[in-house]
Amino acid sequence: MPNYFTLKTDKLFSRRQLLQLGLASVGIAGVSAIWQKWTAQKQSVRVPPSQTEVIAKGAANPMQVIRDFDYGTLKRENGRTIREFSLTAGTSAIQLNSAVAYNIWDLNGRIPGPTLRVKQGDRVRILFLNRAGHSHSLHFHGIHTAEMDGIRPVSNGSATIYEFDAEPFGVHLYHCHIEPVTRHIAKGLYGMFIVDPPAGRPPADEIVLIMAGYDVNDDNRNEYYAFNGLPHYYMHHPIRIYQNQLIRLYLLNIIEFDPAVTFHLHANFFDVYPLGMTLTPTQKTDVITMGVAERHIVEFAFRYPGKYMFHPHQDAIAENGCMGQFEVICDRNCSQSKKKSLG
Ligand SMILES: [Cu+2]
């Protein structure tokens, strides 16, 4: 098994490179498909039709982020199953509003980086290639050895491999750990890392929401805030969910410079699974405080159709972009009762 090492390259990992590294292996797509089916549980979960008509262009694409989970590629080496991911850091510009463009570092061409999803106990391998013009790294939250902790710089044009067993289950994160970390995170090098419990969780419409800030004038204060990359995006393009459908939010606060924010949901209460590390909720509330890098699973269902806001209750932060809406769509019973009342 390879230990921590770096290699100089200006190309993406190719099969040839992996062969040279002794990492080429046999994909076992069948097993992968079964687990993804299990985690997605699409048979019993209703998800509104795709919202492709409001997908933005470029690296920041909040509508694509919400239900997009990267399960990696399953491989088998020396009798052991490995879940392998490729993450490439690059550069892009995003449009924070009609007047303000901002240069970011992206991962696989997006901000936030891909939501990586594994099962507790999986062997995880991250192939990290840095093409972002500056030294970076990927530091994963979780339990692993010091050499896999991702604090060593990977210079521009170089690659490295992080490998560890996924534990414990929960909602975790990964981010660049090169100083100033505030800058490297706020400019885009972060993402969610979900480790599912061995037996999974009950069926739900699963949605990722990541709160982040933008310090565009380098004064160590955020001028803009966002859910999943773009300020105010879900205010203009609400996230559609079904009435009476269990919603499972994977929620992360990665806002730098502000010590903590809350997450507040309108017209409802939610169950809290702290850090996603429990199988039963510990609290029911409509507002929860989250420090930097804190994350939780929160679950709820909406009883009535309509549009409902969500935002930090630090209202200045909300008003500067960290604000969105769910659009609750009538379920089948609701549609029938409407028809009856009209008839
Ligand atoms: Cu960095």
C-alpha cells in the first residue's frame, strides 16, 4: 500500500500513471451500484423533477450541489476493497452578483468541492492533483494517521495520495490546510465528506447545504455569504421539496472570520443529529448554533405547501447572501383534496 508521497506531474492522473504507481486495479462496478442504490433509496423517496432550467453556468452551481453525491470508484487490491476519488484543484472566476466577479480556487471545477460519500469502514483513497497555481493540500476530518492528515503543502503541478479508513460515521468535511487557512478555505477549497453508518439511514430526500463567506477586499471580514457557492441563489431559485416528505439536510458551516452562525428554518422545527454521529436525534429546534467547521444532520417534513425561508439568524449575514427558500410542492393527497374542493 502506498504511503504518503508526492509526484511531479502536469497532467491528470491517467491509467498509465496509476500503473506506474502500482495503483491500477479492477473496478467492481456491480458492488458500487448496489450500495449507491441502498444509500439513494430512490424507490421510496420522492424528489421533485430536476431543476435544470435554473442551473447556473461555471464553477458555482448551487442547484447541482444539493443532491449530488460522489461515491468514488470501487476497486479491489490484494483482497481489500478501496473507494477511490480524484480531486483536482484549479482556478476559476465566479459572479457573486451582477457587479462583482471573484477569483476562486475550485475542486473538480466546482465550489463547494464534490460531496464525497462513503460507508463507515471503507478504505478511502483520494488522488489529489494541484493545478491551482499555489501550494495547497486536503485535510480530512476523521480518524487517520498523522501522515494522512493533509497539512503538508502540495506544490502547484504536483499530486499526492491520501489514504485512510473511513471512521467514524457522520457528516465531516475536507479543506485545504495551507496558511492562511482562512484565505484558502474562503477561496473555495472545501467540501463535505459524508461517512454513512453501516446500516444506513431511513429513506429521505437528502440535501447538502454548505454555508460559506466571501472576503472580497481582503480585510478579514466577509462582504458576501452563500449557501452552496452563490449569494442569494436559492431565494431566486427555491429548492423544491415535496410536502410530508422527510427531508434530511447535511448542513455545514464553513464561514471564516465570523465565530459562529445559526441555521434557522421558517414555519417548522427540525430534529438534530449532532455531527451526524448519532442514529437518533438529540434535540428538536428551529434554530441551531454552529461554529466554524461544525456540521449536523437535521431532519424535517413540511405540513403545508408554499415557500419557506432558511438562513442564519445573524440577519446581516442572511441579508448579505446566506439566505434561501424551500418550495414545498403539494403531495398526492393535497392534489386530490384540492380537486375535491374545486369540484
Ligand atoms: Cu490551499
